[in-house]
Amino acid sequence: MTVPQPGCCWSRRHDPVFCYCPSQAPGTDDSALVGLYGSSTVTASRTPRIAAIGKASWHRLSVVDSYPARGGSAIVQAEHSQPGGTASTAVALARLGAEVSFAGIVGNDAEGAALRAFLDAEGIDSGWLAVRQGQPTDTSTIITGGGSPDRTVLWRPGAHIVRGDRLDIAAAFDHDVVFLDMADAPLRRFLTDLPAHTLPRTRLVGSLSDLVNAGLPDALEVAMRHDVLLGAERDVEALADAATLDEAVATIQSKMRGSNLRSLVVFRGARGCRICLPAEMWDIHGFPVARRAGASADTAFTVGIIYGVARRWPWPEVGRFANAAEVLSIQALDSHDRLPSLAEVRTFLEHHPTGTAP
């Protein structure tokens, strides 16, 4: 594999061509960064446009003084409410500075109204957030705190977007990135099979967890229809029916030739991430900072990847940016607001250099 050297431009056959000045990485100032793919150009002068389609959940967080043992009790120190699921991803992307549109379903209830108001206050286009009569909004009560990575989730399943719900396909695919994160398999199959996502300007980024958890017989086939696939290590292994990550990556890479999929991103927690192209691969090391045992923040990591893809940054820089976003979210584990801003990620990157292993 070829690793870019300081001061040089670099490219690859199987992924967008990037012109990149290493002295002006995403961690500092991306004004010199330009990504080209066909006729599409994304520069720092234009805000990246991202459409997120998926779960509209409302989360109530109770932060306790000490996480209770089984059958124990704790004192609630603070309570907060905020979007969860894909709606939380949309909020995090907006706070990084992206122009975000969100498509999902809520119930005709107070939680649905609160979720819509929250998205509107964050500057997110909620015009595709529809109401389903007769079903509640998907809601979770989450108990966390006490310096522990553990949490208890009380989930009330509710309305979610499915095939047949009204969705402006042309408008959705007129974004730089379309993020798919829905549980409904027919809708995922439909959207990934559309010819629209092969347009030069659009990247179809998909989360892997729902595909794997649903036990779909054609999960691997559907996964290969995305441009970029995101998943935790265990989900990637399950998708490929493999015993190890190396085996899973080899299986998926062999299927990339002739498919839409061009990039696989594996989230590895404290170890960082692995990014795989048809003929290339990087292990992007996690940052050597203190973290609580077992703690991870896959939402923040996912957001970092989506934002980097929308910016058309080189893959090593995308991985580094996502790792930084995840660490910042971990450090705010007991906070109701765990979503870092772009300025916070840039500052962290400036003060925490890390290496990339080919």
C-alpha cells in the first residue's frame, strides 16, 4: 500500500481521487482540501449536505450518583431529554456544521413534538419527519452515571420508517451523503437498489447493525449495494460469517470488485478503526488517552466518518477525525450533551497526533 508522504498529492484507482496538503489536515484548516469524483466537487467554501434516513427516537437520560448494583438504588442527580437513534446522528452532524435533512416517523404525542422541536432548534430540516397515527414515538429511558460505562435502557418500541412511507427520493439523493440507518429491510433494499445513488455527487453510507441483527438471508448482498459500510467488529464478522476480522475483511474485499461497495469502515473502540478498500487497507490507531473500561461511543465515531466522507477527505484523515470525535464523546460520558463540535474535534487533533499503520 502507498502511504502519502509529506507535501505530496496522492490518489487511488478504486476510490475518489483526492488532492491533499498534509500541512492543512482536517484537524486544523481544510481550506486547501479538495475532493474530486467525476463531475462533483466538494470544497471548504460549500457546506456539506447530508440526508439521514432512519430511527426517530426520544431519549430520557437519568444521571445517577453511583451506578446501582442489581436490586440496588441510586440518587438521580440530573435528568435530560434529547433525540436518539438516527435523529441523534443528525443532530451531531449539524453541530459539525453540515446542512442536514432528516427522514423518520414519530407518533402523534408529546415525545414526537419534542423531537421535532429539538431538530428544528438545531437547524435540521425536519420536513420529512412524518407522524403516524395510532403509534407512539419510539422512546427510551436511560440510566447512566457514577463513573461507570454501564447503563440501563428501558425501551418502549414505537413508530419507525418503513417502505411505503412518503419520502422524496429525488431530494434525498441530491445530497453529498445519504445515511441509511433503518430497521425496515424492505426500505433498505429499495433505497440501495435505486440507480440514483450512483450519481457522481452522492455517497450512500449505511450502518451495519440492523442488517446483521435482523438475520436477513441476503444481508451481505444488501450491504454490498452501499458506497460506504460502517459497522462494529463483531457485526462485520457476523455479516461475513467469519471467525475473525481478518477473515471477514478478506471476504468482503473479494466481493467489492463488481459491486457498489467501495469502502468498509470497522469501528474497534479504543483500538481505533480499520478502513478497507478493494485492494488497500489502513488500521487507524485510537488515541492514547485515558478511558473507562468498556466505554465506547459508536454514534460519535459514525458521525465523524459521515462528515469526512461528505467532505471527501482522504481515508486516513477521515478515520483519524472519527476516532477523535469518539474520544471526545467518551470523555463526556456522564453528560447529556456528548456530541462534540467541529472546533472541539479540531482542537483535539491539534494536540493529539497519532500514527497510521498500513
